[in-house]
Amino acid sequence: MNIFVISALVALAPIGLAVVFLYRTLASRQKVEVPMDDLLVLSPDKYRPMERLLQEEDFRFLSSQPGFSPSLGRHFRSERRRIFRSYLRNLSKDFGRVSMACHMLIIHAADDRGDLAKSLIRKRLMFRFGIVAIEGRLLLHTAGVGTVDVRSLVESLEAMQAQIQMLLTPPQTAMARI
């Protein structure tokens, strides 16, 4: 019986240490504050190249060139997916920053903005679903099937920035009194 308890402890100790390490790592992370000015000058246009990174036109052109080989084609597609995923990570980070700024503006608004809070939650959820759908399409692209359309995600970022602008713009009634 003692040998069973000792062997169980020896087997579970690394898992326990990993959980403690993970907890300490996550608990020690500090949120990076992004100034509101940086969020207002964020340009969703920097994500426009994503829209054509995985399209077939470039691959068809490459395959028509002398010296093309199937391994070169696989490498080309693989590199394009790697670049696309890098863009996707940055887009997700930027959306998170803009979303957090919008959240903070809603919290600190003088008026109750429950409508905007619901809209924000819906936009966050739809963005996450969009990311999952794109990851699925990337898997299909790996198999040589289809392309990936990111316009809806870039438009979500633009809509979130427009919402921030709206929250920062003083109402017309306040301007008329001045």
C-alpha cells in the first residue's frame, strides 16, 4: 500500500509543479497599458495585405515559371501561411487592445451605455468565432483546398475603432451650450 501511495506522489509531483509554475507565470503578468492616442491612430489598412496572401494568382504565376517544382510550391504556400498567421496574431492583439479601450470608455462613460456593452460583447464573440473559422480554413488551405477571407475581421477592428471615436466625441448638445 505504501509503495502505491509513494509511486502516485512521484507521478503527480511533476504535474503539480507544472500547475504551480503556470499559475505563478500567469499571475505575475502585468497588463501593458496602451495610451488611447495609440489606439486612435491604429490603421486597419496594415492588415489589407492579408486579403491576398493566400490567393491562388501568385501560386499560378509561380507554377508557370521555369524551374518550378512541387517542393518549391509547398514551401511557397507554407511561407505564405506563416506570414498570414503572424498578421492574424497581430490583428487579434490589436482587436483586443481596441476592445479593452472601448470597454474602459463604456465603464467610465457619464451615461449608462448598456447598449454599447452588449454590442461590445457581441463583437468580441463574433471576432473570436471568426478567428476559429479562419484557423479551420487555414487547415483546409494546408490540404490545398480554398482560400481564406479576412475582410470581416478587419472590418470588425474598424467598427470597434469607430465606436471608440463615437464614445470620445462629445454630444452635440454639449457643443451647442459652449
